[in-house]
Amino acid sequence: MLVAPSILSADFGRLNDEITAICQGGCDLIHVDVMDGHFVPNMTIGPVVVSSVAKVATKPLDVHLMVENNSFFIDLFAPLKPEYISFHIESEKHPHRVIQKIRSLGIKPAIVLNPHSTPESIEYLLEDLDMVLLMSVNPGFGGQKFIKSVIEKTIELKKLILKRNPNCLIQVDGGVNDKNIYELKKAGVDIVVAGSYVYGAHDYAKAIKSLQV
Ligand code: DX5
Ligand code: ZN
């Protein structure tokens, strides 16, 4: 299991140290939550702050867009050369076009499903994706309770992935901890995002390791 700590739960007053700590702690990716105050009722960081994160990061960036205007934000973040950019299916009228745009910039495209959205809704996009992110909380805030139906959804999505594009990874984001990690692994999850579990821990390295099952 790959682990992407979400810097949403980091101490933003000491952001460089917080990034260095998870990189040295053995994380696989750095999850960056971008919120515009429209698609979700919260705002976070833009490319100016993330560019200083990118300078100290020794692991690839995983940019999770929670915004209405995906194309605009993709243009802002592409120069930082993230490994992935993921956007919500619920916020996009032309998801296939946006996937092509991300790939044309040399970045791996991913689609995010809110807790109510079904894997079937993206079946015909799977062959063009590198990853699907399943939200296991409502997007907008860290520290929320894990929504259990994501386990069943992962199993359903895995079947579609095996049929359409076995290389596509499954990521789960929200309420992940050392209690639900084995169930997520068993269901077929490849990457977990963990914010409050990692940054709320005394020992970040130990917390990250406990999820790399
Ligand atoms: C929520 C974000 C998550 C969040 C996860 O909108 O997408 O990445 O930071 O935080 P935890 O792990 O605390 O649920
Ligand atoms: Zn996220």
C-alpha cells in the first residue's frame, strides 16, 4: 500500500519542516488538497504556496482539485510538475477533455468520486485514467469519519478496472487510519491518503509505516 499524507492537516506555519518530516518519514507521495470555496465550503492553498512545498519535497506531488473550474487550476499547477492531478467528476461537464488536457501536460490524470457517485458513471473513462480516487468522507475538511460504503465501492470499481484498464490505480481519501487499512487493502486499494492520522501522530514515520501494509 502506498501512502500519501495530506498536508491539509500539517502546521502551515512550519510547512517546510512538515513536508521534510513526511518525506524523511518514508511517504510515497505528498497529497495537496486544493479548494476554491465554491465546489467545497473551504479554501486552502494555491500555486504560490505549493511551489515552496515543491522546493523541499523529495517525493512526488499528488494534487487533488476540489474546484469548479478545473481547467483554470490545471494551468496553475501544471508548472509544478505533479505526478498526478485529480479532479471531481461532479464538477466537470467534459471530463474526457480534461483528462486529455492533463495528459498532454505530461501529468497522470485521475478522477475523484464523491461518496454518492458510482463507479459505473466513469466506466468509459477508465481506459484513459492512471488513477481513480474514491472519497471516503465529504470533501472539504480533514479529520472526518470514514464512510464505510467505500469498501463495497472499491470492490465494484476493481471489477470494472480489471475489465477496462488493469493499470489504473485506486486511491482512497478520508478518515484512513491503522484500523481500516487492512479492509482497504483487502478490497483492492493501492494508495491511501491520510491527513489527521499522520499529522496527528507523535511519530510521523511510524504512522506512515503502519499504513504501508
Ligand atoms: C478532504 C481531503 C482529504 C483530507 C483527509 O477534503 O480531500 O485529503 O485532508 O484528511 P483525513 O485523513 O484527516 O480524513
Ligand atoms: Zn484529498
